[in-house]
Amino acid sequence: MTVHQPSSPEPSGPEPSSPTSSTPDPSAPEPTRRGAGPGGAGPGGAAERRELVLRAAVRRGLLDPEDALLAAFVDLDGVAASVAALHRAFPADLDVLHTFAAKANCLVPVLARLRGLGMGCEVAGPGELAQALAAGFDAGRIVFDSPAKTRRELARALDLGIAVNLDNWQELARVDALLDARESPTRSRLGVRINPQVGGGAIGAMSTATATSKFGIPLADEGNADRLHEAFRERPWLGWLHVHVGSQGCPLDLMAQGVGEAVAFAERLNAEPGPRRVVGIDIGGGLPVNFAGEATDPTFEAYVDRLRAHAPALFGGGYRVVTEFGRSLLAKNGFTAAYVEYTKVSGGRHIAVTHAGAQVATRTVFMPDAWPLRITAHHPSGGAKAGEPVAQDVAGPCCFAGDVVARARPLPLLEPGDLVALLDTGAYYATTHFEYNSLPRPAVHGFTVDAAGGVHFEPLRPAQGVDELVRADR
Ligand SMILES: *Cc1c(COP(=O)(O)O)cnc(C)c1O
């Protein structure tokens, strides 16, 4: 693994690290920081904005060294900006439905916000479907993907008019039978997920278009292209192709190449005389996120540029388009904050034991090379900590040795009562909780920052109480 460099130094306020600094100063007015907009570094940038939010969270007790040891934060202004960037990136005259992949952040208030911003929702099971419906999505704006849909789940989707992407030949036969048994036709848009077999990206577990992937119908395998062609000919209700090349670690050209394979196959089917058989292409999600710095890179624009190169027909007006982005919309719009409980030196290594570990940063703990996170150090007040960087292990509270979110990370020396922030954790972190040691789910707070620098919080998920946890497991 390449050594993961931390972010550029946080602006260090005139905050002494004397014990007095640990008492929040409720009399201090909210600092006025105009233009503390999402993104960017430096004044008014992302680092300053996080500091503002942490200070406000401490003052209002959303972070507390006994009662709220750990909490996650979602930047709702940032989410709106990311959704706007996605919408801007695709040409205005394209018939496109952007759905949000619910697994990236499945909280109902988050999904409801995204709906309000014009998104649809992609779900992969009955739980996510229930969350999407609770968030108020119209059935016609929900897409159901999963490699393991049951008969009853499929029947329900057809009843509700939810779009379904079929994963394999057996599922196709199931849907044949379900449609035969129906008294009225379904309003569901029905498609087939193909595996374009274009290969994997940097993270094997996130690469869904390898030759032997478990997802979709492998298009290049002997006989499959002809068989699928025939399947579309025989079934006028099949009208869509779906492709999702991977999540994180896949180069844009690889993803766009996968979409290119789907579009080329659609063009082959549509070249036959008669009505067009493929009316839409669902291009999946998977735009990778930059976990190494503040910049949003790659951008949706850059991806659309690669799509134009590898799949020009997608933009030719002959296809409706669905997208399913998750991480790229939420990851950089969230962070997780936790108190440092103890610090020690072991074998010469400084270790800070914090309350954020495998329960909220599961992938980072188990696959540290694939999922490094930036971490910032803060005073008990939330203010950024300054000081000579010291290599420290930032460990979690779980009782296994590997529960470390960063090793030998140069940070100002952490002390008990300080806070650490795990950056870019708005997707697939606190909302993908791992129930180790019966550690409860932390609260998730949404926030916005007004032009005067005032921070407004709104609850997205309450912290799980220990009583609730016990009730759930008996
Ligand atoms: C996970 C997944 C997505 C979203 O992936 P991101 O990397 O979060 O954008 C979209 N579509 C399907 C089918 C998925 O499995």
C-alpha cells in the first residue's frame, strides 16, 4: 500500500491545548464565516466547515464524552450540490432517471431528501425497498436489483410497477411464470443485467464485471449473446439492459467500456426490422471517490466524457437512461466523529483508543489498504488540533487486535477527551453498521450551514440505546 498522506494541515485556530480549552465556550458567538460552502480547502472550505460543525455539535451535546461518544454527520448542502452536479453532467435533452443506490446510505430521511432533489432510488432487497417506499418514492422511480430476488419479491415488484433488472436465466424463467399468471400486464420496466466481462478494478471485492463475477448474464460466454438475443425476441416485455461494472477502484474507461458493451448489444438487437427491442439502458453506478484529499475527483462530467467516447449511441436519443450512483453522491458529504478515550505507547508506537472502530468503519478495518480514510484531530471543543505530527495508531473500541482505522498516521498528538473525525464517510460507513461487541448504532445528524456560519442540525437517525439493542436480541 502506498503511504496514505493525511489532508493538508487544518487551519489551526488560536486554540491553546491547555486544559481550559476543553471546556466549550457557550458564550462565544457562532463565528461568522461567509461562504462556508461545501467542498474546497482553505477559508470557507471543507475543513473549516467541518470544524464549525464539530464545535456546534459539542456545544449542543450531539457529541458528549459520556452520552454521545460517536456520531455521524451528513452535509445536506453538500448532498444537494452533488445531486445538482450529477444532473448537470448529463445532457439536458437526454431522458434520464438518476436513482440513488440505497445501500450507500439507507436512512429514510436521507432517501427522502434525495427524492426531493429529483432522484429515484435503486434497491437490492426487501429492506431497502421498504425504506425507499417509506421515503415516499413513487414505484415508477424505484429500480429493483439483486442477484437473489425471491418469487414473492418479484411478484410484489410487478404488482407495484417497480422496474426490475433480472440477473440470470433462472430469474427470467421465474418472471415468465409470474407474468403468465397475472391477469393484467405489469407497468414495471423489465431488463436484464449483463456482465460485460471487461475485467476488474483495483479492489477485487468491488469488481462486478470480471469473467467469473456472480452478477448478471456473462455476455461473452459461449452462446450467451445469441441466447439473450432470442430471449428478447420472444419477450416483447423485455426492454432494458442493465450493467454495473463495479464500485470504487474501477477506472472510468473500464466502467464506460462496460456500458459500451451493453449499448453495442442493444444496437445489435435494435438493428433487426420491427420495433426497437431495447428502449433503455441502466448504466449502474460505481463512480469512484477520492479518499485521499478534499477534491471531488473524478467528476460526473469526466465520466460522461468517457461514456461519450465508449458509448456514443447512449446519447443519440434512441435510449432512455437510468443511473444508480451511490458512493459518489454521499461519501464526501459525511464524516464520523468519535472521542479519544485513552492513549498509550506500545512497543514505541503511540496508540489512541477511540470510539470509532469496526462497527462503523468495517471495510477500513478489515481491508485497510483498499479503504484508507483521512482522519483529523480536534480538541474537545471541536476545534482543529495543531501540533507537530506524531505517528499514531487510531484504534477503535472493539475487542480484537485488528480494530484499527489508521496505522502510524501522522497527527497532532491525541489526548484523552480529544475528538477524531473520519472523513468521507457519508456512504457505506455508519449506515452500514457491524454489530460487533454489541456496540450500538450511533446517531446520524444532518446539517446545513447558513450564510452567517450558523449550523443547523436535523436528526437522520437516533442513537440506538442499549435497552433497544437488548430487546432486539431476545
Ligand atoms: C452498489 C451498486 C450501485 C452503487 O454503487 P456505488 O459505487 O455506490 O455508486 C449501483 N448499482 C448496483 C447494481 C450496485 O450493486
